[in-house]
Amino acid sequence: MTQTPDERDVETRAQLLPEEQAGGSDAPRDQAEAILEESLERTEDPEGTQHSSTQTPG
């Protein structure tokens, strides 16, 4: 089971950088939470997620 990202981490990552602000985002908090959830999943189960993630080395 994947952990839920820390609320403080989500809020921090939801703050857009200037180049992200220029591109726009409809839901930066939702995007940050989704990215952190995927990262936690890859961290917890690198072998199990390797086939579906280009971020997991292998």
C-alpha cells in the first residue's frame, strides 16, 4: 500500500516556479500530490514499478 504524501510536501511542491506560472496550471496542488504519490510508490516498490516507470532505473 502506498503512503499518502506529507501535506507539507504537497503544499511546498504546489508552489509554482516562475516558468511554471508562465505555462499555467489549473490544479498545482492536485498535480503535486499525484507526482509525490507516484514517487512514493516507486520508492516503496522499485521492482514492481520498473516496467511502468521511466523514472525507475533498471
